[in-house]
Amino acid sequence: MATNNTVLVESKYVENIQTNQYIANGVKTTILSVTLNNSGSSGAFVTINIVPSSGTASAANQLVSLRYLAQGESYSCPEIVGQVLSPGAKLSAVASIASTIVIRVSGKEAS
């Protein structure tokens, strides 16, 4: 089994609608690092889900729920670090305000 440490989500703003940030396409993925940073001018909330391959984001698969980040605050998401995504599973997120919360995710993919 080949493994590859990689950036799963390059630094980007979390959308203000539920959006898949990463999909484990044909690989088993272990999340090693998640960083959120509020680079906006006001506080904002963020929710993160790990969604099974045949599912959709819902309260049943939320791991970070309405986490508030003040302006300039960073958060390392210990709830997500170490989680394993089966092939086809998705890391999905939504922010309360667009262009405010920056996300970056690193991990290990095994094929």
C-alpha cells in the first residue's frame, strides 16, 4: 500500500454554503492537520462535516459545529485531526460569512 503525505486543501476561504473541501477519490485518507483562520473584519462561525461517500452533510456527521472565530483568531480543529476518510468520503464545511474563514488541511493518502 503506497502512502503519500500531501496538502488536501490548499489555503482557501470557506464558502458560506455547504461545500466539499476535499473528496477521498479512490484513497483512504488520514487527516493530519487542519487550520482555520479568521482573516475577515468580524467574527464568524464555521461548521465542518465528514460525510460518508453516499451521504450528505447533516447534523449526524458534524464534527465541528458552529465554532466561533473572532477576527484574527486561528483554530487547529483537534476534533478533525486523526480522522480517517474511507474512499469517496468528503470533508465538507460552511462559514457564516463568505471570504472570512481560511482553511488549510494536510493529510496522508493511502492507495
